[in-house]
Amino acid sequence: MKVMPSIAWRYLFAHKGAHFINIISRITIFGISIGSAALILVLSVFNGFEELIANMINTFNPDLKVLPATGKYFEPDSATLDHILGLNGIAFVSQTIEETAYFEYEEHPSTGVMKGVDVHYQSVTGIDSALLEGKFHLEEDDRMFAILGSGMARLLSVDVLNVFNQLTVYMANRKQQPAGMQPFRQRSLYPVAIFGVQQDIDNEYVLVPLSFAQDLLSRPGAASALEIKVDAGVNITQVKESLKSFLGASFEVLDRYEQDEEFMKLMNIEKWMAFAIACLMILLIAFNLVGCLWMIVLDKKQDIAILKAMGGTSVFIKNIFIRLGAYFSLIGLGGGIVLAATLYLMQKQFGIISIPQGFVVDAYPIEMRMTDLLIVAFTVLTIGLLASMPAAIRASHLSASIRENG
């Protein structure tokens, strides 16, 4: 039936009896537009930070990571490595080994994580793009080199241009030793580069040659993980399932999200908490919508009486004002999407809102997603429809007598 939406549409745009009702109607639509734009932009900014940090971490983390299901170390044999490399979609495999260690450089001490990597690590990760000083270099003749996170380099006061001073690495000797033996094993190497990925990683990690770490740990041939690079365009999930099928229950295969699952979950929690707080603004605006519709009901009492006299039911009257509330919400939502899209493009192109110096980017990162637009649309329309109910119910209960309503 087209009568009901046409009446609601007429009530939306037709001149109201009192001029201030027209003003409040415009304010209501403007408020919904601002609220909708705020919801979209809040989600978009969090999307931008999530993508930025994920890209930063992904320069350090591989596409897939194989870990032992129990214990900390395992000894991969050449047959296993060859089979993994032969699987469809796998480009490179790197062996790595990690352990907490104590570092000292020119009497500047600090604890951190020693990560032994092989020559394939450079191909598996994007570590080259994360280098701030120096170049990725592990061994040359009988000299071994270290690549430090920027935080570790700062704590140790490392100068990679100083080719004479060495970085000493201490590892607790966990095997029972005779009396008088040193409780620590120690080895030295030359720092040649500094990388910057993400603060937690930069403040902990020092990359060293795999053989250096294995020797310091007294675990020749051991690894704590296999880090894998997948060919571009290949479905990572399929490669992951192939690896799990081959390796069996003795190993875990983690994709990039699972490698930083706790961090990504925390980012999502913060995102939706911010969304919930922004929704409170929409709820406050909804009270304005309630008042606006209520005044329209009072302004249109005679029209409602005429409609009832012509046979319009209470449900019919109620649906007119519910539809009217939906129209307010839709127009406000459309205006909000246009406003958010405009600000989004301006931020993308010109960085109109900048970040203080010292951060990795100059302007707030932002990324608009269709799923977020749908969520915002559902939220705004739901709140708008709920806000329409009080006025709609009131309208449906008005008397059909023109004299009583006059």
C-alpha cells in the first residue's frame, strides 16, 4: 500500500504548522548525519591503525610459522625441509631459534631476546625494508654480525659505525657444571645494523646467525621454529592445511593473525569499545528525534483525526510515524556517509589531521571498509526506529474526533 509511505514522506518535507518544528527537523537530520559520520570515522581510524601496525609487524613475522606442539626446540632434518619446500605455494623456508639472553656493549647491559636466523630469513620476511641503519649481513669469513632492534640499540648505546667494538651475548649454562665453572656461556659478535618494526619487538630482539645461537645454546642443529614465505597470490589457508597434514599433531602451524593473536584481539576490543562509546552520541541524538516526532504528531492531530475518520486503523497511523522516523534516519545516515567519505578522502590525500613528530607516520592512518558502513547503517536505523516508537504509539492513540483534537 503506497498511501502510508507517501503520507510519511509528505510529513517529512511539507511545511509544519509551527516554524520551530521545521528548524528542529533540520537539526535532527543534521545531528544524525554528524553522529553517523563520527561512527564511520572512528571505525575507519582504528582500521587504519590496525592495518599500519599489522604491516609493521608483518615485516618481522613470516606468512606461516611452524612451532613444536610440545617443548621449545626440535631438530628439522633435510628430508623434512625438502618436502616442505616441495609443497605447492611455498617459496622459502627459514630455520630460527629464540632464547632470552643478556647483552653487553661497552659496559651498557640489557636483557632481551636472541633470535638466531639463517641466510633465508631475509627472503622469508621483509626485514630489509625495516632497516634504519646498516645492511642485513650475518657472516663474513670468521666474523659474525648482529642486527639489533632500535630499542635494544638505544639501551645498549650501540654504534653500528664503530667496527672495533663487539656485542657480547651471555647465556645461562643450564647444564650442571663442576664447582668453579662459569654459570654463563658467552660469545661476541659485531653489530652492523638496526631495524625498526614495532616498539615491543624493537625493545627486545637481536638477530644473530643461526650457528652462533645454536653454539651459544649448546644445541647444534636445533631450531625453535620454521618460518615460511608463501608465493604471491597463493591461498595461505590451503598451504597451511597442507603443512598441518604433512607435519601432523607434533607441530602447530600459525598464520600471521595467529602469531599475534592476543595483540590483534586487543586492537579489536579497543575498536568496538570506541564504537560503543560513539553510539552513546547517537542515543543522545535519538532523544532529539523523539521530541521532533512528538511535536509533528501534535502538529498533525487534525490530519490523524481525518485519517481515522476515513477508516485508518491505529496500526496504520503508527506505521506512518515509524516510517517518518525511518526517513529521518535514512537521510541523516546518507548525509553522514557523504560527510565521512569527504573527510576520509581529505585525510587520505592531504593528511588534514597530523600526528606529532616521533611517530612512524605524519598523519592519522585511516581505512574505510564496507562491512563497517553496513554495521553503522544497521546501528543508526535501529536506534532511529526505536526512537520513533513513542511518538508513533502516541499518534495511534489519538481520538478520531476533529473537535476533540482541535
